[in-house]
Amino acid sequence: MISSAVLGIDVGGTSIKARLADAAGITCGEWREPTPIGDSSGERTAAVIRGMLEVARGERAVEAVGLVVPGIVDERSGVCIRAVNLGWLDVPVRDIVQSHIDVPLAFGQDVRAGALAECLTGAAAGVAGTVAFIPIGTGLASALIVEGFVMSSGGWAGEIGQVVISSGPHTGHRVEEIASAGGMAQRAGEASALAVAELVLRGDARATSIWNDGVAVLAEAMAWIFAVAAPDMFVLGGGLTEAGGLLLDPLEREFAARLPPTRPPVIARAVHGDAAAMIGATYLARRLLAAGDLP
Amino acid sequence: MISSAVLGIDVGGTSIKARLADAAGITCGEWREPTPIGDSSGERTAAVIRGMLEVARGERAVEAVGLVVPGIVDERSGVCIRAVNLGWLDVPVRDIVQSHIDVPLAFGQDVRAGALAECLTGAAAGVAGTVAFIPIGTGLASALIVEGFVMSSGGWAGEIGQVVISSGPHTGHRVEEIASAGGMAQRAGEASALAVAELVLRGDARATSIWNDGVAVLAEAMAWIFAVAAPDMFVLGGGLTEAGGLLLDPLEREFAARLPPTRPPVIARAVHGDAAAMIGATYLARRLLAAGDLP
């Protein structure tokens, strides 16, 4: 073992991803394990994490683990209040996982950790002020970083996908049913939103309608985020952004149509892709170690 | 002159209000002057403020002035980027006013100063976490205070009244045209939103429709604020809140209908009324003096 490192772990609905990063942030190893099914207590997930830590220790001495999980996550109490994908309800994840491992554990939420990664070393690196991160995936959520401070509000901030649409053709639907990648794919009966994008490029009318609906509702959410918090930059993540101009051009138009002349925010694609949350988890671990160095 | 004090000044569209507060925060005097009309440079407004300072000095030694103005206000640069009511466009208000007076000047925006007043000594006193303040007046704006930090984002945060409605019967209208007190009064052809409320209580169908529209759009704005930032408390200000349950009961229902089961925020009426911004201005002045005491 040449030098010490931290292990970032991102628990998702289907897999648990881990990245080992050395003191310079260089990746020294990546692993993936299936997420235990029906692990309502979090104990089996903790056991998988312990196993991944043991494997990582074959590569480097691990000084700390950074763990991020999805859903409504209160970083201060270390509790996952709700994660539908994992069947978690008020699970004290931090304490459970800490009891399985013998190095310090930093704990956070996946979207906010991804935002941190994009702010520190991604699309928003060097942007002072306010950054909004929106990963467009199976669901839709957001994170706000204000001058380096990650807004959580006890875990409830950023649930933009859960707003119930109250007028127009989608009344009664939640925003993420129309505007997430998963929602668009499901409405179109396709395997993915990129498959929907393919149909749009071929001129399919129904796919185009579903795509336009998604863009409009996403623009609506972004207009409200701007009205409330005025980010200098929106960073859009998730595979959907691979559609490029097919997504971003109409999105910028729909966004501008919902606001009066204003300081236009930059709308940028995320850099870290699916790894953002895991990379953010390594930063949380580093920050925990740095805080420990304080007098 | 018994003791020293600070002077808080709130520049509005029709009048400039000033409050002299001693070191304990007790009011020792209040004054009001008409806002100079067509003062696009800010110079005449500065002269009025200098005059108010001289008058206040007849009561107490004034250690600092806190000044708040409406519109899009960048606290850091001291510039009012846009205040439609005052005809101001990129006016360096802080420098102009400072050049007219010989005590330190703290500078801010009226809505955010009002939020500070409600958080320190008003409806949200003692609330840790996140507070959203929404004064419902001629227009509609909001301010977020997150653990004592007032979000500004260069002055652009909180312009919720400017979002253009994009579906339903009010498509193309801005939110404040439907949901502000001024907007409701104008739609109904009444002198004030409270006059509209009177008609609602008497069963007037048209007034009831306008009132319900306003409540629904306000609830929509609040649902988005909650989705983005998850305030622990909403503090509603402005004369409209005098309508009490006629406003708050349907508002809570409409708000709840737009969100899934969640940690319900408290929805409270503001305490400081029209004086909130002026009181906040005195706090800005006190804070400036306290910062000056630091090494």
C-alpha cells in the first residue's frame, strides 16, 4: 500500500458503486455490487459496504468512507427519511453503516453530493455564487449550492419532481412523471428517454409530443428555481443530456419564455455523468478528514 | 442626546419611511417623507435621506444608517439594478447616499430586510433552519433565509411574481398579476384586495373567482418554493393577510394539494406589518456597526 485514500460509495436502486481516490483525487479503483433487495433495515446494505471497504483495502489504506444514498436524507441526523427505491423509511443509515466499519464515515444524499462534485471539479468548477444541479434520471430532483453551502433544509430541499401539476393537460401528474427521463420513457413505452429522442429525430409525432411535454415541464421547474434562488448556472445531469441540442435548444427557449428579461443563467451539461454522486462521496470523506484536522 | 442610535430607512414607491432605534432596539422616532418623483439618478432621494438623518439627530446621536430599497438589488456592489416603481436602472444607490451622509451606511433590499426582521424579532423568531418570507403587496416577491444567511444571488433571487404562467386560464400573465394584492384589486376594479375580500364575504361570484385564482397561484408559488428550498416556515406579509382565514384556509388546502405527503411547513402571518423592511434596515445598520467592532 503506497499511500492512503478515501472510499466514496453511492447506493442506488440497482447497484452500489464505490470509488477509491488517493490524496490527489486520482481514482485507484472502482467496484460495483448489486443493491440488496428488500433491505428495509439497511443492515444488509451495510454488510455489502463493509465488504467493499475490505476489497478496497487491498489497494490502499482507506482513511475514511463517504457514503451517499438517495431520497429524503437528513445529513445532520444521518437518517434516510424516505427512499422509495430502497424501501427505506426513517433508517438511521449513518449509524448502521458506521457500526459495521472501523474508519470515519461521512454521510450525504446522492443529488447534493453530485452537485458538490460538479461545483468542485465539474461543469460549475470556478463558478462563485449559486449553482443548481438537476440530474434528469429515473426521477427528477435538484440541489442548490450557494457560495459553497449545500442547501438541505433537513433533507427536504430539491424535491422538484414531486410537485403536482395543477393546470393544463397534465393536471394531477407529478412533475417527474412528465419531465424525468424515466417518465418520458414510460409514457412512450420505450426502454429509455434516449430511445424516445431517436423517435423524435425520425419525426415520430407521438414521441415528439411526449418530448416537448417533458421539455416544457422541465423548463417550468427551472423557471421556478430561478425565480426562487437565481442560480448563476444550471448544471443538467443524467443520460438525457446526451440528446444535446434536441434537449437544450428548446429547453432554453421554454425557460426564457417563462421569465421576463433577466440575468440569463448559464445552462450547462454535467461533466461527471453517473459518477457524480460517487465522486461527491469521496469529497465528503475528504472534508470529514480535513475537519478532523482542525484544532 | 441621551444615547446613540441607528436610523433605518425604507424607500418605497410613494414614501420614504425612517425609524430611529436605540441600542436596545427601542423606537425613539419615526418619520415619513414623499418619495421624489422621477429621480432616476437617486440624488434627490439621497438629499431627502440626508434631511431625515439631520432631523433624527435632534433626537439621538446616530451611529449608522441602514437603507433598503425595492427591486433587484445587489447588496455587495450597492447597486439597485432595477426598481420599476422608482425608475431606477443600475443606480449605485449606496455610493450616492453615502456621499451625502457622514455616518456608515448599510445597504439592502426591502423584501430581504423584512425577512430578516421577521426572523430576528417577528413571526420566525427562534426558528432555526429555512424561512421563506412573502410580502403580498402591490407586487409579489419572496426572500429565503437559510440558517441566518439571507439568499440574494446578486440580487436576482426571490422574483417569484415575475414568473410567466404557461398553462391554464391565466397563460401569459405574470404570477403577481393574479396573486398579489395589487393584482387582485386591479382585476376586480376595486381599491384594494381587502375590498375584494369584503365582496367575497358578501358572496359576490366574480370577486370570489378572482380571489380563488389569486389563492391558487400563490399556492403554486409556495409549492415551488417548498420543492426547491423546503422552508420550515412561510411568513406571509402585506395587508392581504388581514383577511385571515379567508386567505389562509384555502391557501393551506391549495398548497397541500400541490405536494405529496411531506414535512408540512408552518404558514404564519408576519408580525411587523408594513414596518418590516424599515425594522430590517435598523438591523442592517446594527450589524454593520458590530462588524466594525471585529478585529
